[in-house]
Amino acid sequence: MFSYSENDLYCEQVPLADLAHHVGTPAYVYSRQAILDNYRAYDEAFGDLPHSVCYSVKSNSSLAVLALLAKAGAGFDIVSGGELFRVMQAGGDASKVVFSGVGKTAAEVEFALQTGIHSFNCESEGELALIDAMAARRGVKAGFAIRVNPDVDASTHPYISTGLSRHKFGIALSEAAAVYHRARSFRHLSAEGVSCHIGSQMLDPSPILEAVEKVLALAAELRAEGHPVRHLDLGGGLGIAYHADEKAPLIRPFIESLHSRLRSSGLCVMLEPGRSIVGPAGVLLTRVLYRKKNGKKEFVVVDAAMNDLIRPSLYHAHHEIIPLRRNSLPPVTADVVGPVCETGDFLARDRHMANAMPGDFLAVCAAGAYGFVQSSNYNSRPRAPEVLVEGGSYRVIRPRESYQDLVRGETV
């Protein structure tokens, strides 16, 4: 949904340079059509196989994005009470919500039970005991799945790899059956599923398929022992193309590769995609402030910074950076840096890129996931607005923060 027409970059039918002039920069811009297309690619590829596509709220929790997906029929994967609140504010269906995460608090569990979510993905026996006690207090029975750790290497960045035994997530596959057995003593819990999630940004889906075989075997063992297991939650993790020469796995063929493995299981399949739905559907717009040199080193100073998009600083992540209006100048090799007073404040290093001059606008690509949600007010910088493009029009779905917003709630 982002493409050039002549020399101007468009999002759907909106020229982004015009949008940048009207809304200002930095600004996050999302394509409504791209989000829906990516979600539907998952949903439709399952065909008649029982399934639920639970969008991973942590990837982009904008109310407008959540509302768009809720209307399309999506479920939601949450990792906090705040995310559940957002889903409900956006019109989401609580019965399609699954609560993941390694550190759920009593207050969050209470809120989830009160709201009537589908189930909990549990990661420790202590958590099972807490949910049982809270459910007993309310006189209800809570559905749960244990997140098993299949010890499969996701071959991704170590900060977003979650399926090895050394990681904090899940319960070892070899111990899971015994934990399910002990969980039978909890009268207000129902073992309705098995869950796993081995990592994010996987460009090779084969580790997911390897994990599927392991959790399918566990689910069959549990059902044979009388556990009421009805669903298999495979998490998310499908990657996107951040580099221009990368090829991301296609959603539909990936889902179709699961069919033969899952159809005979009799289980409902749950997936928790996030990045692959919203990542390619968003860009961060920024304006060049200055050009400077330190010796032979070239810098392009822009008005977006690490507080707006921390992925390059945090993960050394790559995002393509392209001009909103192409010119005929020869390309340059430069660092793209922001105004924050940190040497780690960069969007790109030693990047061969368009020769952008002060006043020119740039787009930081594939920024729809883990962009605004990880932004902050560091250096007392107001957070950027979020804009949703809908065909030939757009609307601001979150306004730019003001200086007054920076001190709201504080006292002297």
C-alpha cells in the first residue's frame, strides 16, 4: 500500500508529502487496507479448519487499529490488564481474548475473569494457583492452556527469541504433562488447550512447524488421559521484510502448510500474529533538520528520534529509509540521527540512501509494529501523532502530544 507514483510516495491514494505538511512530523501513518488485507490473509487461508486469529495487541495497540480488526472479526492476544482495557474500549469481544504473559498480577487476573475472556496462557504453577483462587472467589471456572517451551531455536534476535530452555517463558515440554496432571487438583480451572510461542520476526517458518509437531504430540497425550483439551495456540512469530532485499514468508502458504498437520487433530487452532499484520502497514514520517559532517562522517539530522522509534537503538534493527519525493541528486552514505542527547539515538548507521536536504521528508518503512507502542517522552519530547489512511482520505487517530500533556498528572 506504499508505492511511488512518478516521484511521490503514496499510502493508498494519499500523497505522503502532502500529509506530512498538514499533520507535521514526526508522525506514524498506517494503511487501513494493508492491515485488513494481512488479517484476512490469515483468516481466509484457514478455510473450514476451526480457528481463531488473535491479533497480538502489544505490536500496535492504537484504539483505531484494534477497532478495525474487531469489526473484521479478530480475536486478541493480550499481555496486560491495560491491553485488555484497550480491547474492550475498541469494541473487542472478550470471549475472543486470550491472556498471555509470564507475570500476571492478581488485579489483572480479576479484571480478565470479570470481563469474561476466553482463556489464560499460563507459564507457571504459581500462576495456575492464583487464577484458581481468583476464579473460586467469583464462582466461575477459568479455561487455561499451559505455554510449553519446546526448546526450538527460532533463529531470530536473542531479545525476541522465546522458545529455548534458557528463556523465562513457558514450562519445559518434558515437564508439561505432569503440570497438567497436578492442575487437576484446581477445581476452578479447565485445561482447554496447549500453547507455545517460540519467538518473533522469523523469516524461516520451519521452526514453527517443528514446534507444532511437538505440541501436537503433547495435546494427543493429554486428551488420551482425559484432559478436555480443545485448542492449540501456536502463538505468532511470522516475520516481515525490513531490508529491501529480504523476502518475508507469505501468510497464506504458511497457514496452508499447517493444514495437513492440524486437520486430523480435531483441535481448534489459535494464532497470535501481530508484526505480520501491522508492521508493513505503517511508516514513520520525519523531516530533515540539518546536514553535517564530523571529519569524513556524514550525518542526516532528522526530527524523529529514538524516543519515537527505539528499535534501531534497542535491537540494531534495520528499517529502510526512503524519500517522500525523489530527486535526481546522487545518493550518500550517512548516519540518520535524531535530536535526543544519546549517541545511541540513531535510525540508521552508514546507510547508503537518498541525498535528502534540510526540509525534505523521509519515510522510515515497516514501522507499524513495535513503533509507537514503544515510544516515550524521553528528553521531554511529545509523542508523535498516529494517522490512519483510508483510500483517498486520512484521519488523525491520536493527536500529537503537547507540552501540557508532558506534565499532566504531575505536581510540584
